[in-house]
Amino acid sequence: MARVDVLGFEWDEGNEGHIAHDVCPHDVQQVLANLNVVTNNPRGARERVQHIGQTNGGRELTIVLEPTRDCVIWRPVTAWPSTRAERAIFRRQQPSGGG
């Protein structure tokens, strides 16, 4: 997968209300600042990516992102606690700190 730089997220009522599973925008922001990997989105739109990473407390989350007009600002579409398979992807890849 090509490198994806994520410097920030675009939020509005639509996507804030759509992330679920006890995940809030603050959690998503923490994943951006902490260890994380970006992978291809296995389902749905091709331009979307999955961002897998950890909150400050070590909780592993998977966030589906879609691009915006600004190439370094991405829009979270949904988020959930990472599955076992997603956690394995996170551990296999060399995580990079924020962005």
C-alpha cells in the first residue's frame, strides 16, 4: 500500500454519530498520535483505508477513513475495537508514531 499521511481528521455530526462500539472522537485522535498502521480497506470503497492503532490506554481500534480535499486530512467513517485479525496485522507491521 502507498504511504498515507494522516495529520488530522474531519469531524461533523454525521461521522461523530456513526462511530460506535464505545469509541469516541477522542479515542480516534489518540490513535493518530500513538502507534498505528494504515492498511487497505478490505471492504467498501477503494479510496478508503483502515487505520489500526492504540489509544493512550493501549486499547486497539480500527478506524475506516476516507480522503477529503486536503490530502493530509481524512474523514473517519466508522470505528470499532480491533478484531483478533486486525490486532495481528497491527502487531506484524512496523508501527509508526503519529501521522
